Amino acid sequence: MKNNKIIEIADRLFEASQTGFYCGPIRDVIGVEDIEAAYAAQDINTERRRKLGGRIVGSKIGLTSVVVQKQLGVDQPDFGVLFDDMELENGSEVDFKLLMQPKAEAEIAFVLKKDLPDTQIGAADVISAIDYALVSIEIVGSRIAKWDIKITDTIADNASASHFVLGHKPVRLDNLDLINCEMEMSVNGKIVSEGKGSACMGSPINATLWLAKTMAKLGRPLKAGDVILSGALGPMAAINPGDEVVTKISGLGSVSVKFSDI
């Protein structure tokens, strides 16, 4: 029965992603505590996407904010999969109709130069495995109507992943203060989110360490070349047609993306 339930929720989310018609919360099938089932549904749709030609390019970390964790009743982050067709070009204009209830988050992205295959690692291992950091915008979206989500809903829905934009100024970690760097995100020139690196689990390195250990434990370790979206440095902001989002992080420069009018 449990397997049937997992397939049911995976089918519901996949159909929503393909048709653009939102579905209801999947927690009405598996509840809010069965994290394992939610990830199993995520895995089913990840494999479906791969069979359709999608190439995995990395991972995103969600729920890195203590406030959001408390809101959803959890005490740890979650993760989702990044595919090649989720990347938007820096400075480009994107068709708003391709998105589903989009919101923007400002994050630090890391690109790895080494694999991280072990569970028994520490911050130094993560730091030495990172090639460089980039400013980024993550566009989160939900296949679930009205963002009516709890923890199992967002996990099954690939951690509410949609798209991402990377800046073009790669910076080595020894030239960057990951804890005290300041973030500012604006929509149409108006500041809508501010924060620091420390807002992401104390440091984006902490979030990436959690992800590396988790993925190694699952037998899907992080690999050289992977893009890691390490988590939001401030509140997310809703996006509307015609909006332009710009994110600046001290030491990393800026990144922007515009959304078409409908």
C-alpha cells in the first residue's frame, strides 16, 4: 500500500508539472511525518525527468532558515535536484508562463572541484572541495495550489525547485567572508530582501556539509562539477509578470533576471 501511495503522489506532482494545472497537497496521502515516502516520490519524478533527457547538474538545499523550519515543523533542511534546463541566463528575460507560482530567493552557489563521497567529513573537507562561489537567484515554485505546503509536500515536489540563475564572477573562498557577507535583493529597483551569510544555518558551509553527508549516506554523493545552491540568505519574494529581480552579495557581485509580461 505504501508503494502505491508513493506512486500516487509522484503521479500527481508529475502531471501538475507537465500540464501546468496545480494539484492539492500530497500530505493528504502520506501525512506530514513520512519524510522517507516524500523523498521516494521525489526520486520517482527525478528518474522520469532523466528519462525525458534531463541532465542533473547539482543540488539545492532548502529550509535553511530556522524560522521556516519552525513554520513547517521540522528541525533540519531538505534537498532537491537541479537539472540543466532549470538554469536561466544571467541578465536574460524569461517567459513567465513557464513558471508555477514563482518566488525568488538570494543565495550563494558553490561549484565543486572534488567529489565528497564520505559521511565522516567536516567543514574543512567541504571547503577544500569547493572550487569557487557565485552569487545566485533561486526561483522556487510549487506544483501544489496556493503554496499550501508542509514538509512532505515540498520534499516530494523536489524541494519546491523551479529555476536558478548564476552570477558570472567566480570567487575563491579565501577571498570571501561567507558569514558576514551582506545580501540585498530587489524587485523593480525596490529592496525586498536583505540578509547575511550567517542567515544560512550560521554559514553556507554548514548547509553544504549537511547536504554532503546526507547525499553520501544515500549513496548519491556530491561530485566534482556539481552546482550547489546553499540556501537563502533572506526572505523570499513573490514574482509577478514584468518583474526584474537583482541580487547583490558583497564580494560576489550581482546577478539579475527579468520575467516577461503575460
